[in-house]
Amino acid sequence: HSSPSTFAAPPRTVAVTTKAMRKAWIAISSLSGLLSVLPVRGDVYLHNPRGSNNKLSEQSNNAQNQQRLFDSQNNAQGGYQIGDNCQPVCQDADRNYDATKGGAMQGAMTYYQGSELYIEWAAQHGCGAGQPNVICQMILQYMCENDNPGIRDGTKRGNQNTAGGEQEPPTITEAAETALGQHEPLDFYLSCKQRERQKGLYTADQNVANNQGATATRQNPNGNNNANQRNGLECPEERDYYPYWHPTPWHDIAIITDEPNRRCEYYRNESQNVKPKGYCTEAVANNPEACADAAGEWKEKEPHGEPPPECVGGMSSRDNHNGNARGGKPNYYLWRIPETVEGRCVLRIRYNITTGDFRAASLAATEGPATSSLDVGDDYFFLDKAFNDPDPGQRRRNPFKGGPPVLPQDPVADWLDLGEDYRLQLQVNTNQYGRTFQDRTHTFLVRKRPSDVPESARIVNYNVRGRRGNIVQVYPSVEYDFVPQDLTVELGDYLHIQWTGSDANAKGNDGNGRQSTDRSNLVQMSEREENVPLPLSKQTLLFNAAANPSDEDGKNLVRRLAYLDQQKYVDCDKENNDQNAIENCKQLNGAPGYFDGGLVQMKTLGTHKVLSTRNNDFSNRSQKATINVIPRKWKTEEVILLVAGLLVGAAVVAYLFAAVYAFWRPTSWLFSKKYRPRILRYVTRKQALERQIQFRKEWKKEEHRRWKELCERPLA
């Protein structure tokens, strides 16, 4: 690594100078430079909100175009199709997906400003504090239409639907085609393509192209020479490195790291949320010196003007496993959507992993088969171009006799010191030895909360994750479940009950109801180990049936979340048992894929259990959850206001008591001109007050006379 201002200049000024100078740059490009430095196949998949993994609406378990919007580095089978909102289904008579139907690919989720959103994911190679096999960071970010007014999912299906079109570099005309999805804006990508790549970075023994701008990195060494190598309109250098040193449209939400004490201050300080990022008016230059040499002007783009991202130590999760973290809970982050966010947005997660081979005390950096050890310093963040192979690509599988680089491609050596006849090959792909994976959601909408919901009220988004199929067919995605599965809220809090699903699942996938469709409902049950809904007379979650048996609004809400308003879209036939018939409303076939149950206020204390009647299929799949409603706790500011109010109230009572006492005791000091309560002017008759004042005056005269006589009396 090296700093943009010091080492990102043209080759004639790229030389590494002092260690302090290296550190300045390395600090700026740390995470992914190393995160893109060290060999593991470690995918990351968003489960809530639905991660696309580049899927759109292909009726298949695999993404059809893995370069549609971004480079995920993931398995093509991961991800979820975009949500649909046809009324009732985006399919033809043969249950083939019909993209021409109204509502196709339009089932976008909507969240309210200030609401809490559970972001859930799985990381194949694990992460978190105490994870013994990798060094890792998770970066959560979002971008909205204020950052790119053209942000969209797109509707064009097939292989020729890469954001920006099929030319390289992309043209304004093709990039503006609304049928193509788009996350990053076109000018962001074009600047990346024109700008010289950062040449101070550690690239091991990779031959990184020098004529493709910042699209060429160790992880993407050939750069984007043609449209087939481009992934949407993302900038590979920005994707691979964090915090990035040039402007980016992405806003930071949180960093989850296994080294919080060592890294968090740096991440927060370098975030574009709070720090401006520089660029040159001459697009090729990537630092102030090179900009001046090119007769350009170095400018800074203002920070996003948001608080620095939260940075925390992550919960440890196991590797070689796309499942839950410690305690059987999913990896998750609870995001309170800022009040400043509005409009159409997208969220991304980046999963950066490296290995301990780059630590100073590792065998790879010290002993091993090396003839001389490498001084990699005391922090792998500071690994830079000084450790690159001087003759990259020429030692493939030759006996490794020591670096640089720290480890080459597929090194062969007598690692065990058993003799040259016992050489072993290590599986090292240096463009993945340190690697950045990512996933992104489909776009969603953020709106202001309803005017009748106080700004102080807590709103929790209550959603459904998963897609149709058994555990093998959907893997590494997941089967259906509520998000969060176990939720605790306080009396008076709101749940925004909402989910979306696709009508383009693979035809052969297992499931209930109409083939290829995702549908869910929510009904209350007695105990999680049971599978039968509670009757209306015993409902407690959506309304308290025992206390308010005539609550029609509550009954309608129970009916709506169970039956999903299907009568609006089809003529339900209660006798129809065809699992694929849209009139079979018993299996929710008459409902659209998207459902918004609105804001539901929690009004009944207790533990409430729910299930989906369609997807909860005992011994095949379970879709159940618990919502625990507890008494409302006083917030700190409310306690302060209460105490202040009590103190003020006590003072008022004391003041009134003093006023009454003074009025009836005009000879007391409280009725003196200096201390007499002013309120007496307004709560007593004028004549009565004047009478008491006159009484005090006469009393004072008498007192003065008495004291005078006493003073004039001769001493005995």
C-alpha cells in the first residue's frame, strides 16, 4: 500500500521512500489492499433485505448474468430474484414467468425513515472476533437516488443486460437505457477507467495491466479491456479497497471487524461520511503531484455530511458453512435508517478476508523455505509494492526459495524439511490471496414516516427472508423464515409488517401452493412446537380478543395478514384444491408476491408466536417466529424530563404554600415588600391585599415604637 498523494503518481514517481511515507498511504488503502491481498473461496450472501447476487427474474436457481450490476465473486446459485407485484401472479397459463405483466419486477420493499432494519447475511469463510482461520472485515454501505438519479433494477432479462450496455467504455446512450439496471453512475465508472491505478499497492506476482486505469487491480489484473470484463458500472479499485481514497457514491453504515480496538478509529476517521476525498480535473491523475504535472486542478469532494460509521467487533461465525453465527442466530446488523435518507436506494455488503500468512511472525514471512526472511513490519496493513515480485508471473510452481512476494502463485517447496523429494504444492491464487466478496440488494424505497406516527416512536421492520425450494435447491440462499425470528419490542412500538417474493423461482423447486411462486402470510399460534393457528377469540398479537371482543379493526387486521386481501384480485373458490390454481386462496395463490401490512402498533403485553400457513410444512420446512412485547421502559430523556417536572412542580407547590402563609401571616418576613409572592396580586382581591399590607405597615410602626422605647429606657 501507499498513499495516493505519495505513491499513486505516474511510474517515474512511484518509488517507495520512507516507511513513514508508506504508512501514510497504506493507512488510506488498508483494508482491501490486504483484504485483496491474501486464498480462500469465501462467498457472502445477503438474506434480508433480499440480496440479488446479480439475479433479476431468471426462472432458474442460477444467476444468468453474473456481471449484470457488480462483481460478487460468489457462487451463481446464491441470491434471490427481484420481488414481483402482479395481481395476482406474473406467469402465463403454463406457469412460465411473464415479464410483460403489470407489476412484474415491481415488488420493491418500502421502509420508513428512522425505522430499524435487520440486515442478515451468511459468510462462507466466517468472520468475527475470535475466528481462528481468517482475518476479516464486513463493510455495510448504501447509495440512493440523490447519489445517482438513475439508480434502478432494470427489467431486461437474459445475458445482454449488463449495466452500461455492451460497449467498453460504455456510452451515455446505452447507460441511460432504463431497461438496464444501474447502481453506480456512468461518470463514476468513466473516471475510474481514465484514472491511473494506484501503483503503490501490494500485487504479489500478478501482472496488473497499466493501460486500464483503476479497473485493473490485483484481484482484477487484466482490467476492463472490453465489455465482457466489466461488471456493471462499478470501479474495481473502489470495490477491492476500503476506505477508498477517491470520491465514491457509497455511504458507510457500519464496519464489522475482528480487530475493533486496532482498526475502528482509522475506519471512522477515513470514511467519506466525514472526510472529503480528492480528485483531479485531469482525469488520468490520481494524486495532487501528478495532477499539477498534468496542468490540472486538485479538488476535494465534500464528505457526505453524516456521522462516521459505527465500527464494532463482529460475532464469530464458523467457516466452510453458510449458516448461522454463534448461538444459532444469523449474522446481522440492526440499521436505523437515517432521517436524511429518502427515495430509491440500494444496500451492499463487502466481505474482505485475508490470512495470517501476512503477519510479521508467520512462517511465510519468516522461515519456511525462504533463504532470507521478509521484514513485513508489525502490521499487515502496511504491506505495499516493496513486497511485490520483481519479475511477476515467472515463477509459477517452480521451487519457492523465498519472497518477495510473501507467497507466489501455487508455491512448491520442501515445506516440511523432509528433503527435495518431498515437495508439496500449496493452493495459492495470488489474485485471491486476500479477497473482496460482495452482495447487493435489489433497490428499495425509503419514505417519511406517516404524519400520525410520532418521530419518537420506534418502528421495527418485520419481514420474510428466503425463496421457494428445499434446502439443497435454494442453497446457499435459505428457505422461508420471518426476520427477525425472535423479536422483543415494547408496548406502543410499531411493526412494519411487509415482505416481497418472486414468481420466477425454478419450476422444479419444492414448495407449497402455485409452482415457482413465493408467498407468505402471518397468523398467530399458541406454541412454537404446534402448527395450528389460534382462533379469532384467542388472538393477542394484533388485538386483545379477550379484552376487546368487538374490536372490528383488530379482526380485520387478523383477516388481512392471514388472507392477504386475495378477494381484491381473484374470485376465490373455497372448493378448489388445485395447488396451482390462482382461485385456490387457501394456498395464497390469489395474492401478489409483494405484501405491505402497514404499521401495526403493539398493544398487548406478552409472548406471541406466529407462523405462515403456506410455508410451514412440518418435517420439510418451518416458518415460525416469536414476538415478545414487554412494558415500556422510560428513556433517559424522559426520566430527565420527569425529574425536572417533579422538581418544578415541587417548587410551584412550595411557592403557593409560601404565598398562602404570607397572606395569612402579614407580620412574617414572607409578606415583606422584598419577599412578598407576586402571585398574591393576581389571586386575591385588591382590597383584601391592601388591607393586609396596611396591617403590616401599622404593625411595623408599632414595632418601631416599641424598639425605640426599649432603646431609650435607662439601664438598670
